[in-house]
Amino acid sequence: MTETADQAQCRELVDRVRALAPLIAQNAERAEQERKPVDAVISALEDTGVFKSYVPKRFGGLEIDANTFIDIGLSVSEACTSTGWVTTFYMEHNWMLAQFPPKAQMKVFGAQPYVLAPASISPTGQARRKDAGYVVSGRWAWGTGVMHADWVLLNGTVDGEVPDMRLFLVPRDQIRVEDTWDCAGMAGTGSNDMIAEDVFVTAAFSESLIGMAVGRGSGSAWHNSPCYRHPMLPLLSIAAAIPALGAARRSVELFKERLATRTLYGTLSQQAERASAQMRLAHATVRVGSAETLLREVGQSLAVWGARDDECPPDERARLRLQTAQIVEMCRDIVRNVMESSGASAHLRPHPMQRIHRDIHTLSCHTVFDLDIGAENFGRLLLGFDPITPV
């Protein structure tokens, strides 16, 4: 079967990103030490065009499918979990901008090919209406991508009888970044706090999260594309889960390499000769493949809902979120299982396994991967109750 022009573009983009894997891996330790992505790595990723992945085609973007998203994210995340995290979030946040009013999209995408923007979905900001816009203030933690950002997406609740939760698109130079990111894992993301003090935002540069949550933001219909009609939170969950899968895949590769060189204490045999090690490697290899299959199923579900006219219902959104959280739990357990059989020297700073181990345990604490809340939400919806948190 002859591939389409879109498929060829996606394949070429994946190949360009994969070619950067050695550079990204070489800088993984430096990113952790500097507590932010390495400038040269972000610049090299920009040169591939990867951040145009979810930019609308009318602005020269690609509108990629979920499988391409996963392929790209894995290529980066296997080399560095932190850099993979920033990369997938930067990509996905351009999807968010495509939900904004056309006026904002024309202003931003008309002037630059993509945005590098953190996005906070935590409603820790406040906004009040003023003239033809809003005045926004607040502090937002977990600002993934803020260290190389040109714009920021901030969540704020607008005062009123019925609280209105909205995202506000703000130039990076209008907020303050506070150096708070000193973390045991995922240190290389540079996810520092973002602070806004009475920043005025015109109405066109804000969007209600109600419509965006189901792929029905005020600008989504303008593109007439299934890419922008699927629900937001499952896409966010995929973006956050890809680095976990990349970390798990890389840990299994490292474990396999280690088995061939590690001599067990008190013996003259290599660990690879032990049935227990062989079984552990076999289980880990199959489990990481199963995790990838499940993640791609979530991506396929998004494609299905994007092609439909009706909105993805709350129970389906909750199911997809819980499925993704279970995938991340699988990935965390894979890393833990191979790490516990890799010996104490795998915990030494020069060994990449220890960084992966710390990264995935931090990553798995992201709010979208909270298994208790995710399961409770889905269970409540199955029984006819309202969810306890937005889905």
C-alpha cells in the first residue's frame, strides 16, 4: 500500500527525532544537574519540526495521529525521561492552543510556527473581568517547559455566580518564574513555579475548559479536523504516559545488557546464565510490550471520538484516564522489578538505571495517574453518580 503524503511526513519526522537520541542521552545527566532541559537539545528538537506536530495544517502544522505522537515521544524518552516529558507536553500544548478562538490562533500561529508553552490545569489562579478581557493573578506549580517557553497557559477561575474555569494564554515575559524545582526524580524538566500578578488578558486569549475538555473549544470547529474533536484529558494522559513507557523500555534494555556482564557474588557464572534472571527478563519484555499496546489503544480511542460528531461522554473519558494510569503503574513496576535484580552498582550515579528508577517513581505521582481518584471517578460514573474531580 502506498503511503499518503501525511504518512510520509510523519515517518520522516519520527526518523529525524530518532536520529537525535544519542545527543539526548549524552545530555541526560547534564539536564538533571542543571535542573532543566539542555539548551542545545531543545534547539536540535526544534530543528526537526517536532513542535509543529499538533499545530493546525492551516498554519503549516502536521495534525499528527496518536501513533506518531507515541513514536516520537518514545524516541526522546528512552534517551532521557525528563526531556521526553518536556517534548510531549510542548507538542500537546499546541493542541490546546488550537482550541482557542481563531483570533488568538491567527495572532500567535500567524507570527510563529508553534509555541513552547507550559500549561497548568490546576485551578490555582484567579481572574476578574475587566473591559474586554480579564485580569489574572496566581501561582502555578509544575510549570513543565517554562525554562524555554515563549508563552504560558494558565488556569484561572473567573469570579461570578457560576465559577468559570478558563485557560489564559500569556506571553512568557509577563510572568515571573520562581526556582522551586529541586526534585528527586524528573529533575531535568525544570518544572518551576509560575507567578502572575494582575496580568491583563484579552478575551480572545482565553478559553473555557468546559468545551476544551471534550474537544469543542471555540476554535476547534474552525479547523474541520478530527484531530481537535477528541477529549483533552486522555490526550494529556498519553503525553504524560509516553515518558513512563520510554523509561520502562530503556530499563529493560539496560537490564538485558547488565545480565551479560554481571558476575554473581560467590560464583564464577554470569547472571545471564541463571534461570531466575532469564525469567525476569522475559516477563519484563512481555509486560513492556503489553503496556505499549494498551497505550496505543487509548490513542486509537481518541481517533474514534475525533471522527464522531457526538462528544466523548464522561464515563468514557474516565475509563481512558484510568487505563492510562494503570499503564503507568505497569511501567513503574517493570522498572522496579528489573532494578531490584540489577545489583547495588546500578544505584551508582554514573549508571543511567538509577536515574530512570527515580524518574519514573516521581512521574507516576502526576495527578492524572492517581489510581484511587481515577478508579473512584470511573466507578461513580458506572453507578450513576457524578465524578469527584473533572474528567
